[in-house]
Amino acid sequence: MLAGEPRFRVDQVWTGLYEQLAPIEELTTLSKSLRERLAAELPLSLTSATERVSDDGDTVKFLWTLEGGASIETVLMLYPERATVCVSTQAGCAMACGFCATGQAGFTRQLTVGEIVEQVVRASQRAKAVGRRVSNVVFMGMGEPLANDVATWGAVERLHQALGLSARHLTLSTVGIVPGIRRLAERPLPVNLAVSLHAANDELRDELVPINRRYPLAMLMEACTEYLLASGRRLSFEWALIDGVNDRRSDARELAGLARSLPLHAHVNLIPLNPTPGYLTRGTRMPEVRAFRDLLESLGVNATVRRTRGSEIDAACGQLAAGQPVTLQPRSR
């Protein structure tokens, strides 16, 4: 695309796109004719469909349409001390976790490296418009990142090299794809790993997180141990608290046992279950959430309650479905 142009043109384009976060049409260091040619040859992967705002403008959910018609969502969250982008790695998800709207909607296709990175760039442009700089990226949007690990890791490298984001500010989430965790342990960048655990015994986890039937807890914990020893980074367990399902004292004791069994004790993020159309069981009420946290801490486990952001615009954890219809999930317990 830049064949025949001086070498410095490549640097100008790279700096403009990734450092200045400018659209090609606004790269004034290039001639107008070159800008027009590059814009035609390098079309954007994401077409903006809708944008919704909540939390007094501090949470923005973007709905994008991809080539071929699939849709994904991205969430920008502005905090006083940081700005975080939650990106999707797949259109839909095949993991079929019944309490998650993305899993209820089903899987459409994998995203490319460019489609993942562009979510961060477009959200960064929005943050820049209000005087903020994106500091953190969490791969916790639609899809299972380690089921698309080649593109996901390609995006990690691009974000690290082009946008200058430190590995400690990049977090990959997984429901427990053991081969993916083991491959991650061999990667050169020590990113953070968040495991969506939600149950600490195989019987309950088989129901809540069906991939557990393929990769049960003993196998998952072995892979987590390998990752911790290789990376030296903190690992967190994500736990969506569901009323009467996984918020009992016995659940806290089982969770504490798993967290303490790792070489570097896992940190626990507690998330009151956010409502989704296809799952009727409600999230644990906040007083019981705090009691669950206090019990974990008394058992020697660091635990925090994650602040819910964007639930009124279906932008909170587990609510991203890109407008796709969801199926009501009957509970067997």
C-alpha cells in the first residue's frame, strides 16, 4: 500500500494511527491524495451501529457491525485513576454458560487481530475526546479469548508494541480453556490472567460452566499453577454470585481452598450476577455479597467486590449480546 513511498511515510502512518489515534483522513503529514488512497485501501473493520452512555458519561457501550453482518460490543469505562476498554474476541460465544447473555446468544465467528485492536483504538479516540488516555485493556467482552488465542495474542502484541500498553495492564479472561492457559504460560509477555470460576466443585461447575466437563477443576488448577510459576503475575478468580446457588458458606470455604492451593494465592473478584433475559435466577443481594467477601478474607483470601458499571445499558459483566436474541435457560438445580 505504501510501495514506492519513502520509508518515513510508514513511520508517519504508524505514529498517526497508533500514537495520535487519528483516522487516516486526518493524517495531515500525508498528502491528500495519499490519504484518500489509504482510506480506500484500508477501510475500517468496525462500522458503528449504536452508542449508549451511562454513569454520567463514564461508561460507554459501542455496538459495531462487522464485515459479513455479525455484531459485537465494546465497553469503555472511565474511572478517576484509569480508563479501561473491555474488548470482544469473538462474535458471540460457544461456551454456553447459562447465566451469561453472550453464551445464551450462541457463537457466530472469530474476530481477527485487526478487529480486536480496532476496538481499542476507536474507544481510545473517544477517551481522548474527553481528555483521557486508555491505560488498561481487559479481554472480557463477547467470546472466549483462549478459544481464539492466535488472534487474541496477536492483538496483545499489537497493543503492547503499537499502543505502548504494558503487559501488566492487559488482562485475559477465560472460563478455563486448559490448553490455552498452558500456551499462555509459554508466551513472552506476562499478562494478567482472570479465570471465570463461579463454582469450586465439579458438580456445580459442570452446570454453570459446561466446559468444566472437558477440563475439570483438577486439570484447571494444574494449568493455573503452571501459568503462575512461568509468569509470576497475579491470577484472579472471577465469581458471579448467584442467589442460593454459589453464595453459601460452603461455597466460600471451597473457593478459599482452591485460591490458597496455588503457589501465589489467587485474588477473588466477586461480581453480583447481573440480570440477563435468559436466566431467571437473581444475583446475590449486596449484604450477602459483603458477608461472602468477609468470610473469604477470614479464611486468608484477598477478595474484592467489583463495582457494577453500565448495567442499565446492558454493558455490565455477562450482559453483552450485541442485540442477539437469547434463549431462556432452565435450571436443573
